[in-house]
Amino acid sequence: MAVFYQTELNIVNYDNQKEELSVMRKRYLAGVLAVVMAMGLTACGGGSTPTTAETKAEAKTEAKAESAGEQSGEESKEEAKTTGGKLVVYSPNSEGIMNNVIPGFEEKYGIEVEVISAGAGELIKRLSSEANDPYADIDFGGVNYAIYKQNPDLFEEYVSPNDKNLPEEFQNTTGFYTNYTINGSCLLVNKDLIGDIKIESYEDLLNPELKGKIATCDPATSSSAFAQLTNILLAKGGYDSDEAWDFVGKLIEQWDGKVLSGSSAVYKGVADGEYTVGLTYEDPCATLVADGAPVEIVFPSEGAVYLPSGAAIIKGAKNMDNAKLFIDYLISDEVQQQFGDNLTIRPIIASIPSKTLTSISEIHTITEDIAYIAEHKNEIVERYKDLFASLQ
């Protein structure tokens, strides 16, 4: 795997070896050569010229043999689409997700994938600027109901045949984006820095000892930061509650003017000891815990919101068939089981539990009004920006 860095975006090319595919190609060519040689010997030995019927019969026999060799067992039609090619993916997802999903997709289908990583808001801006000539084929992880409602012209209509296996509340009812996991807002605490300070709730973040030691990023450009903002508002009284917004103002003052560049800078900043606590989300934090970083996850006692994360095909994608195959792959039982067994994200399929995360039954959760947020997102962002500016 080769990794290249640009000024603003990380471009990751996953280039796995396809040894089995190569062996299959060699065997197929050898078989074809043997058939050609046999036909040549028959002609040279004075045999009669094959009739049209005989030629057709031989072609059918060869086609059946080729099909049997390439589609042994109960291989599905989906797996038979392994024609190679390319796929370009834009994603704000953590390295843990990308390093598991992308190589598996490449290996299974023989498709070369290019990944461009950036914040969800930054990627939407890029997609908008490229609308007439899209570079990406897939937005993987940067799409939800609110983003779709605000940018419907950016995405291609597609409903995966696997979508029917999802819980009804998470199915693709818009026709344009597919949910593949749920993720919750949380706090990440550095155990080496916290000392005797208690952090069990959002309220605890107002402790004067934490001023300037709280990592966060901009809700106007980061989907995880916006999710934290709406989580806080909901937990503290409601999206348009003056009391809730007063609390947000007090929390902004605790940041002491420090707002990081993106969601990854938040959890990495806590893990590296630059900040004592961060406003972040479950997946990358659980990965840090599993890797032995000196951090712990705290779900705010006021309640944590869990939201679905989605993927969508870009309108006018240049690799349309491969893009559809990727959406199908994300919500296949195979990948969802991998999420539950190996990764720090929760499968969207309810019958597949997570073996690596705290049971959601042990977490106090509260329910986001997704339709309200989609309709009023711009108003919430503008109110936040005005409040932030007034406190600097």
C-alpha cells in the first residue's frame, strides 16, 4: 500500500497483488492454446473442414468450460462482475475502516481503488466544484439525510438489492444514499492528563481546570462536530432552546479560541497528550483504546446520539458499475460481519452484533430528530458561527 500526501488531502492508493487472478488467466490461456493446436493438427491430418454446426457446438462447449472454470461452486452474479477497472472514493472515514474495507474490495473484485481523504464538509465543497466533471465515483461516509437534502443534485439514484436486509428505519428510502453503519458521539479522555478531574457529562466540561484543554473542530465543516453540537443542544433542552445555546456559549469559552482543522485532529490530539479531553465520535476512539493508547471513552450522562453513516454514488460517476458494486459490498453480510467481528464500528444489520464495542444497551442514548436537523441545519450552523464570533 502506497500513501501520498498533498497539502490538504491525503491520497491513498491501495494496490494489492492479484496472484490468484493471474494464475487463472494463465490457465485459461493455456487451455485456449491447447484447443487451437488440436484444431490445427486435425486440419493438417487431412480431416474434413468443420461445418458451421460443428463450429457452433465447439464454441458452446468452450463457453461452458470457461464458465465452469471461472464460476465454480455457487458464485453469485455479483462476483462474476470481476472485470477490474478503477474506482475513486472520497471519504472522511478513519484509517481503521478504510484499511479494512478498501483492500478487501480490491482483492475480491480486482478493482483498483484510489481514496481521497478529507473532512465531510470539505469533500462536499469539492464535489460541488466538480459537478460538471466529477472526479470521484463514491462518497463513502460523508453522506447522511441532511447532506443529501441540501445537495440532492450531487448524487446518483441507486438502491442496492442488499438494502432490503437492513432494518426498516435505516433503509434507502430516498433512493440516493445507503446507510452502512451507526456511530455515536462521545468524549475521549487522556488518562495520563486527567488527574482527579471528573468527566462523566457535558456539564463536567465547564470545569475551569479544563479551559484550553478541550479538543474540538468546526461544526460548519465537520460532520462529527456538527453531530456533537446537535447532541449537546438536544441533551441540554432542545435545538432552539435558549438554555441549551447558553450552555454552548459557555463551552465555547472553555475552548479558549482553539478549534482544530478536522475530526481526526481531535482524537489524535487527545491521544498524543496535546489535549485532556475531546468532543469526538466512537469509531476512531475505540480503535485508539484497542491499540493501547492512554485514553478512555466517556458517553455523556445526558445522553449520546447514534446516527447512521451513509455512502452514495456521485452523479455522473465515470466508473458507475464499479460504484454500484461498492455500495452492494458495503451492506453485504460478509462486510457487515467483518464490521462486527473486527472493526470498531457498529454493523447496520441488527442481527450482527459488535464484538469490540460496549453494548449499546449499556449506553444512555437519546434520539435525534433527523428530519428537523435536515431542514434547519443551515440555521443551526449560522447561529453557532454568530455565537462563536461574538465570544472571541
